[in-house]
Amino acid sequence: MKMKFRSIFPCLALFAAMIILAACPTEQKIEFGELSILISGDSFTVEPGGTVSIPYTVSGLKDETGTSTATVTVEAESSSPDCTVKVDGTSESEGTVDFTAPAVVPTETEVTVTVRATDEANNRSDSKSVKVSVTKSEDLKVAFKSVPKSVLMHTGSSFKAYFTVSGIGAAKVSVKAVADDEFTASAEMTSETDGTATFTLNGTVPQSVGVKVEVTDDFDREASCEADVSVMESSQADADVANCYIVSPGSTFTFKSVKGNSTEAALFDSVDLLWQDQTGMVKSVAGNSEDGIIAVALNAGISGNAVIEALKDSVVVWSWHLWVTDYDPEAAPLVWTTDEGKTYTILDRNLGAMNNTVDDQGAFGLYYQWGRKDPFVGPLGVESLKLVKRYDIDGNIIPEKECQRPETTGSENNVQLAIENPGVFYFDSDTSLPRDWCASRADGQDDDLWGKDSGVKTIYDPCPAGYMVAEPSAFGFRKKYAYVDESKSAYDDNADYFWHDNRHTYDGEAGSDRGFVYQVGGWTSSNHRYWFPCSGNRMVDSGELYGVGGSGDIWTNNVQSSYAVMEIFAYGNPASYTGLNRPYGASIRCQKIEK
């Protein structure tokens, strides 16, 4: 019996184990398909410093039954260490890789971005790559914003040039100035993009200097700009000061940079030619603000008029008229004495005129608005209504500029505006009084701009040193006329002052009816002939020419109420003057200042 019992027991144990195993559930393995990552797009382009989003999708996250989702990690990397990538998953199955380019890219670059999806739990992974083109940065460049064409120097003096740098991006730049051996140079950035170079003369004054600015950055980029600057040696300036200088053609003229006939310095950082009425007349313009002088070099054989301007921070602080001519104002002035014994001396020609020849356009001279120091050009011919052309130093035509004068209030006026814009003719189209470029209200007008109240030459007087705008009584010689008979049909050319009548013959030629002549003893005398042409005017409401060949209008320094006093030279007006609105442009005769 015992043996039989022992043989049954193992069987019972095996059977019990089988019952237990049958009662426990069996764990089944989850089956996933292939893990795949897809990039939407074949290639991408981005600018320096920009970011582009690269979309991706991941498939194979669900098992075969669709009930289980795998946990997947998405990572990205760039083939360039200078570029950054960041994964932004919007869900488990899709998202973007944000690719950011560096701020400065010296050369166009193609970068490979690899995106990898990993399922560690199921030992799955997949990756895809895409090309991103990073465009080239703007080139690093440097250019002069302002470099003088000419400078006026002595040993120890300096001049400045202003430059601007572009294409910097996020780079750090270094600047350096270089000049010829006689100079030391330095440069600095004064803002994120602008800089100043200073050049100091240590040796003798050369005829010219080569200057250069070099720029480098921390991306190994380089740029430079260079220029040649002519150099004039600083010399003693002319002692007499004014707003107008008579200068010989072909000379180099140096004058003090003061306001008119005052001692007030016109502080500047650059000087330039505003305009000239003959091409090639002005060779170069240079200034030295430290010494307070300006020099102008002129080419030989060319006469004309020019206006030189001094600027501070690109704003005109003052300007001067150069009357380029061989004319000697002391050679043959018109001198006459009143019956009371007062003697007047006035120039034998209009201010800015190239001659005093009867019936010649060169006798017209320049035109001025009453009270302003700066001139405007006149007509091309003795009966023309077209203006003489103005040119810059390179021979380019400078357009005329006329505009309505700004409104003013109270005692405010436009004097400073006119100083800052010497080439602008400010007309007044408003027909109500007062009509004035200076102000739109009577209490803003300035009657002493040309010395009417003070009786002295002012800083706005446009005449050369020793002269001022003539007063009305200086033209009293105009009463020295006579008619040929009682009918007053013609002026008698045997009188001292007469109309250049075309009914008479002068030196074998008929008169022109274009002006008056003052000649003591009449036309046939041997005395000097003074011509007063019918130069017309520039209109108060437009600046356009009017009356050329019909009347000659000459400003005086006087005013009548809101008007300014003008001498009118025309047939039937041998000795008349009248008050006219101050924005008119008219001629000037300068009167010698008696000491």
C-alpha cells in the first residue's frame, strides 16, 4: 500500500499545478508597426538672424489594434554650430523645428537639419534630413557722408570727415583712419552706424592729402573708403569784412568767417559753394573754423558771381557773395554834389554787374529782396524773361527755388530762415498788407535791415566793405535832365541825365530805349558815362522776371510804412521813386560810406 501511495502523489501535485496555471491570465506582447518621421518640404531659406519653422509629422504611434500609443521623443540637430534648432511639438504626432540663423553670415551657407524620432520602449527610431539655405548678410560697407573737397590748414590744425557704416548686423566693428605721412589720423564711432575721422597736419602743408577709413568686424569682414582732399595753406585774411567781396579772377581769396561787417564769428564745420553763375569759375572752397577764415581759389579768365556758404550740422549759418571781376570801384565812381554842398559817391554799376556798358546784359548785375544780404540771378539778355543759370562746383545746374514765405505771428520774423536758406526767393502771394518776405504782420517787419533807422551799415547789408545800400537822396542827380522842347516828347541828350532815346543817334547808332545815362555835359562830352539799364525786377508774388527792358528798379535803404523805397528808371520817370512791397527782387547801387 505504501508503494502505491508514493506513486500517486506526484501525479496529484502536477494536476494541482495545472489547475493553478489555468486560473491565471496570460500576458500578451503589444505589436507596433514601423515608426516614421516625415518633414513637410524639401528645402527652406532663411535670412541672417531670421527663423524658419520646419513642419514634421510622426506616424506609427498606435499599435495594430489602435488601442495603445507609444511614447516618442523628437530631437533635431544642425550641421552648423552657429545655427540653433528648437523642437516645438504641438501634439504627439506633429510639430515644428524652429531653425534660427546667426545674425551675420559672411557667405551664403547651406545647413543640414536632421530630425529624429525615438521610441526607446519599443526600440524604434527614424530620422529625416532637410537642407536650409542661409542667405548672405549685407556686405559690410563704409562710405563718407561728408568729406571736404578742400581744406584750409597750417601745421597743427585739423579737419574732420564723417562716415557711415552699413551691413553691421550683430557684429562688433572696429574703425581706423589712415592718411598720408604729414598727417596723424584717428576715428571713432559716434553712433551705431555713424563715425567721425579726424586728420591733423603735423608737417608742412601739402597740396593734397589722401584720407581713408577702414572697418573690420569680428566675422573677419573688411571694408574701406577713401578720398583725396586738396589743401590750401592758411594765410592772413582780408582785414575789411562784409557780405560781399570784390575778387580778381584767378586769385585765391581769404576772408574772415564773421557775420557781415560785425565781429561775430560764424562757427562752422564745413564750407561749400552754394552757386556760381559761370561754370568752372570756382576751383575750390576751404575753411578753418579754428582760425575763423575761409579761402576760395578761382580759375583764371572767368568773371562772374558766386555765393559761399558756411554750415554747422548741415545748416547754413552764414553766406557771402564773391563778385569776381577786375572792376575797381575807386576808378570811376559816380560823384556828384548837391546844391547844398553835400557830395555823394556811388558805384558806376549795379552790384554784381560785369560791366557798365550801354545795352549789355552784363550791366544788369544781381537782384535782391529788400533787407536780405544774399543775391539772386537776373535775366539772360536785355529783354529776356529767362533767368541766368546757376551751377555747383562740379558744373551741375542748380534749380531756382522760390516759395511762399511762412506765416509769422506778433513780432516774429523770417530773418533767421532767410539766413539758413540763402538760395531761396521767399515771395508773398497774399495781396493784403504788409507784403514782406520777412513777416506777415506789420509788427514783425524790420525797417533797419539795411540801416534806415540806425543810419549805419548793418550786418545784412549786401555791399562790399566801405559801401552800403544807397539812400534815396544819393540819386538826386536824376533831376539833371531836360526836354528837347516844351512838348516833352523827348529828353535832351545834351543834359547831364537823359533817356537813351531811339529817336536819337549815339556814336553813330540809334538809342535803345532801354535805360538812362548820366554824363556830365551830355552824350557828346568826354566825361565818364554812367548807365542805368532797364533791368526790371523779380516779382513779389512769384520771383519771376518782369519788366526787363522796360524799367530799371533799384532799391534804396529807406522804407515808407510797410513798403520799401525804390528808384524807378523808366521813360517818363526821370527822377521818380516810390514805395514797393519788400519781397520784390531788384538791383542795388552801393553808396560809399563817408568817414
